[in-house]
Amino acid sequence: MSSAQSAPDPAALPTSGCRGDACVTCSDEAVAVQVMELRDDGLAVVSTAAGHEEVSVALVPAEVGDTVLVHAGEAIAIVKEDAVDATQGDAGASSALYPFLSGAPVDVDAVLNDVRISTEDKSREILALRDEVRQRNRVKLIACATEMAERFAAGGRLLAFGNGGSSTDAQDMASLFLHPGRGSRPLPAIGLTSDIAVVTALSNDVGFDVVFARQIAAFGTPRDIAVGLSTSGNSANLLRAFDAAGRQGLLTVGIAGYEGGKMAESDSIDHLFVVPSPSVHRIQEAQTTIYHALWELTLHALEDEPG
């Protein structure tokens, strides 16, 4: 793209624009700068206190001559022409997510008080939810852990899986069983999203719906345990995985949120634990409690195993 202003010599661009508070890469606050040149690769040359620097403009429809707010090398908003102070310009949609990027004066005490109240409310909410889940599933948790212990005692493994945030929980669960820390018995466990080559190959060559089912078909034995985590309970690839695990005789454990979704309707899940909450955040927090409880109860049950 061309510019009405002469383009700066790329050789003149500084290797580091860090100038304390004015740095478009390092500053804790958004920095207002003017766009000097647009490039075809989603970058723009902007004028800063340090000279001309490159930033990304992938998030905003910037034009040459616009003043943009930049944070961490990314233009996050265009400052209105009638703004009195560019550093106090409207941050647009980003302000809801990053209010600290605005240069506008704020009542720090009021902000801290709001944060304190919000934190306390959320803490009470998750404590109450975890207690509800524990009370509702006390007997089911013991029964499930007892069966899991029987599978481990017979040489079985845990295969854990999920999507997105539930994927990280599945990997955490596998790690908890496999590397529990000093003094606890390690148990064989695999996170089915850990091997990115397998995940991407199956997704690309076959389809994402079978990304876990195919791995269970390859790795699973009747001695093993399949654990799937989902906030909605509706993930198609989890349902396919449970069906595959059920056909192969694995013990199947589902951990879901809301009202259980389609997982609550599945005949392939032996033990289902549902976190009754409309909040994804609270659901995932309570789900960690469920699989930690299963881990502790499984270890306890294994201590009672003969031999």
C-alpha cells in the first residue's frame, strides 16, 4: 500500500523502541501513536517517541494518518479525531477486557474495592458449588474410584481427554495420576491431546470428531479407564470416544457441566459427574475437585487391594 507521507527507511527503524513509559512493546499502558505506513503483511510503521517502529494492526482497520492505541506491539483501538488527549481516547471494545490500558484517570480505591468484592463473591460461589457437588456425588465418587482401582490393579491405564480448557484439565488429571509427587503411588495415565502430531493428523486426515475415538481404538484395552471432560457435555468427539471405549470394554467416566448435555443421555458412560452451574468458570473449577477426589479415593482403594 502507498502512503501520502514519505515512507521511512526500514534501516532507520530502531531494533528496540524501549524508552520507558513510551515503549509500544514494553509499556504497561496503551501508547497513542500515529500510523505512517501500512504494509501488506498486517504490520504498520508508526511514529513514536523513539522514532519509527513496526506494530501489528490486525485487530483494527487503521489507515495512514490515524492515531491508534498500541499495547504489546498490537494496535488495539483507533483514537477518535475529536479526542482531547490521545492517551485518554476511547478504547472501544477492548476497554471491557483491558480497562487498565486506558490513560483516563480512575479511582484506584474504588477499583480495588470492586475487585475485592468480586473475588469474595466468586470464592463463596465456588465453595458452595464444590460442597454441593461433593454432597450430591459422595457415594458415586467412592463407587467410581473403587472400579478405577480395580482396573489399575489389573494393569490398566487412564486415558483422559477433552477440548479447549477441558483439554488442559484432562492433561492435568493424567499428570496427577502419573506424577503425584513424593510419597504417593504413580499410576499409568495418558492425556490424549498431548501428542500434537497425532491430534493434527487425525483432525486433518479423518476428522476432528474421531480425534479421541481413534486413539482409544489404538491404545485402549478392557483393563483401561477412559475419562472425558466437557463443560457443555455436548462435544461430539467425546461422545464418539465414549462409544468406542464402551465397545472395547473400558471403564468410562464422564465429567460435565450445566445439566450434563448429551453425555447425560449416553449409554456408553458408566459413571457421570455433573457440575450444576451456568458458569463455565465455576464448572471447570468444580470439575478439578471431582478428579482430585477420584484420584485420592482411587489411591485409598488401592491400599486395600490384596497383594
